Amino acid sequence: MHYLTMLLGSLLSMLGFSEPPGQTSVTRISGEHVLLSRTTVRAGTAHFQCLQSDSGNCFYQLYREHCQQAEGAQQCSRVPLMDFVVMVGRTRELTDLPVGFGQQVATLK
């Protein structure tokens, strides 16, 4: 299956088809708890995809981090934006998130 995906991606690339620029992050936890999540941000739209989780859900927390210099050291604080849950196998799409938002994802809340 991986070879087919790679072959198809190469073929489309040679024909001039490509995805618009974006950023993808993958979070993987293995051990006592198992989690696999993928987040893609492209053209102002974020897609949060829960691929695997022991609990059957991925619990997301989005935040904005504010940092400032104080007495020679940088101090940062997180301002929560929203919390939400995505079931395994599902995707949630959000728009109008601030540029550079941060995220945390876990198997349990």
C-alpha cells in the first residue's frame, strides 16, 4: 500500500499536480497509552485527524503562546483558545485560527 501511495504521488507530481503549501504535524505516543494524530494547516484551514487512540478519542487543546523579555529571561504564558474531542477515524476542520497557534493532544482528558 505504501508503494502504491508513493507511486501515485510521484506520478501526480510529474504531471504537475501538487498540494498547496501548508504545515503538517504528527503526534505519536506509544507505550502505556497509544495515540496517533495528524494536524494539517493549509490556506487558513486546520484539519485535526484522530488516527488511533486507546480511549477511542483524541482530546485537543488549542492555545496561543505569548512571550516577553523580563530581566534577561524570556517568560511565556499560554492563553487557551478552545478544547474539543475527535473520535478515532474522524477529522475536524476549523477556520479562523490565529497564525502560529499551538496544540496539545492526548488520549484522556
